[in-house]
Amino acid sequence: MSTDFALALRGAYHASATPMQPLMQGFPPPAEQRVTWHNFMTPPHNRWAFHNLGRIRPNISVERGAGQVRSLPVAPYDIDGFSFQSAAGHEVHLSEHLSATHTDGWLVLKDGQIVHELYANGHQEHKRHIMFSVTKSLIGMKAQELVQSGQLDDQALASHYVPEFAGSAFGDASVRQLMDMAVGIDYDEVYDDPNSGSSQFGYACGLTPPPPGIKACQSLYEYLPATRKLGEHGGFFHYVTATTEALGWVMERASGRSCAAMLGDIWSELGCERDGFFVADPWGRNVTGCGFNATLRDMARYGELLLSKGNCRGDQLISADAIGAVLAGGDPAIYAANESFAQWSPGASYKSQWYVYPNEALLAVGIHGQYLYVDFKHGVVIVKQSSMPVAESILDIDTVRLIRALARTL
């Protein structure tokens, strides 16, 4: 790691914090406090928006069902003094990192018991927080289950299920290549460029409005068939949110059900406290690449379900074979060849929309600081919900180090 990077990482912990200002206070709130579709992705507005998104964007419920809430016993463990070694080589305290990364909610489960939980920045137990690309992993696990059951052939071409993909980036890609982010597509995941592939995706799915003069598709159903191929598919890891959306469409055609309905099969039997919800695109499609919202504890319940090999109170909600197949991981050499990702999460591989430490742990990550970590070796689940001012931060490398070090300590 370069000296410049290490210095920048150290400096990120000491950057001056933006003063907290009230948001959405009053009837109506004054203009400078108002959070809208046009500003909710930018600081400081995201600090309110990320746990109130249902108030400003159309959404699709993932119902919790009528069953009893499954309690999570509390067994406090003193980790307030916990510290870990930063990638810059210095010791960082837990509280220091959580503050620097604008943590809204943080929960640690050990053997099914809550050992540490906190809320900040106006977030509360009952509020649903957007999980951004953690959504991909929930979808990917369901895709793996469809493969295990024979409902989805991961060696078939995506266009076999979605003929509209013919001629697009996805037309001659296999379902497995979609699942493992190995599609050759002309797309750049650059969040601060209004013309980038990821920005065009954002307009199509209704997350952000296009700036004046920027032409955008009206729905993901328009956007995905319009993507273009670049190079050949397979043998590499190319992280593209649109690829997950293509996978979601394939799953829906294969099963005859929406991804929201498929996830609802789990949510309704998991003993959740609240409905989850997907952000909906302008045509009412669930945004499967980044649109799921849930409470902190309900995300922990999902993580605990994975740790329990898909079994909840005697009901098999996720196939144990599907979880095992994902946990086996992908080719670590393919993942390592992507230098930026390999530096961020050394020792990982990628399989079915999950970052995998083979036969040890599963990691799901979303922009602005969302994390779900399921450590099978140590019996630990960690959830982090955040409102970082930027989509990707130099501090992300330390969040992974913190999570893994804490799980080993517990």
C-alpha cells in the first residue's frame, strides 16, 4: 500500500465533520431543510432520506406476514473499547470508525444474541433503511436457490428467458455469468459522472432524476435491452449493478413471480418486525440491484437465517444446498485480478452476488456504507447501516477490516 494512500486513510478519520442541521422539520419544512427526490442522495439530505425513503419514493412492500415477531435475545458484551489495525497501520477504536463512517445503525449478533446495537443520526429501531447493493446479495441467494431446485438453468443464455435481451450486452451471456458479474458490458460504475453507466441506470430505475439535457430511459425494462456488449463474457469480475437487474428479470421470467414476491416468501416467515420494501422504478418494477429497505434487526434476522443454513423455527426458508453452494465461493484468482476489489477485501472471491471468504463467511455491501456480514466460522452476524456523504470512501477498506477482526475476537 502506497504511503500517499496510508496518509489519506489516516486523514479521513480526522476530517472535520459537517455540522448537524435539522432536516424535514416544520409544516412544510423550510427549503434548506427539505429532502426531495432531487437531493436525497447528497449530503446532508441523505442522513434523513436513507431511513425515510418510503416517504419520498414509490415502493413495493415485502410483507412480514401475520406471524409472531422472532425475538433476538440481548446479551450485552463490552466491545466499546475494541480497536483494530487500520490498513494504514495504526490502531482505530470502534467508536472512532463508526463515527467517521456516518453509521446510522450497527448491530452485532453472536450465537443468535445481540451483543452490541446502536442507532444514530435520527435512525431508530422501527425505521427501514436502504441497503443499496446488499440487495444484490439477497437476490443472488434466491437465484442460487432457483438453480438448486431446477427452476433456473445457470448454463442457459439470459436471452433464453428474456428474448428482449437479444442484441444487448446480456443476450449471449449465461445466467451464471450474470450471477457472478462476468458480463462484458460497456458500462462504468462511476457515481459522480452524470453520463456514466451507473448514472444512466439510476435515472432508469427512478432513484435519481436526470439533469437537464441528459436523455434517459423511462424504465429498467427500456434500459436493460439497450445496453451494449464490450468484449467477451466470462473469466473476469466486472461489478455492474445493471447486471443484477438483468438477473432479476431472468429470475422473474423463469419463476413467473416478481423478486419482491420471492423475497416475501422468506420475509413473511422470518419473524420480522416490519415489512421490508423495494424502491420501484417508474413502471412499478422492483429495483433488484440496489433498492431494498429493512430495519436493522430484520437484516440481522436474515443474516441469522443464513447462519442457520436456511432453517427458521423448523421451517426451511432457504435451501441449505443453495447457501452451501454460495459459501463455497468462486475462483479466487478471478477476483484477485480485479486490483481495486482485491485490495479492499483480500482473500475473498465472488459467487452469486456475494463476496465470499470460502467456507468461512459471506459479505454483502452497498454504497454509502451498508454491510451484512455472516461469519459461519465464528457464529457472528454484523449489520451496518450508514449515510456516508460519498458513495465510495477510502474508509471502506477499514470497515471490512473492522468487521472481520471483530468477528474473530468474539
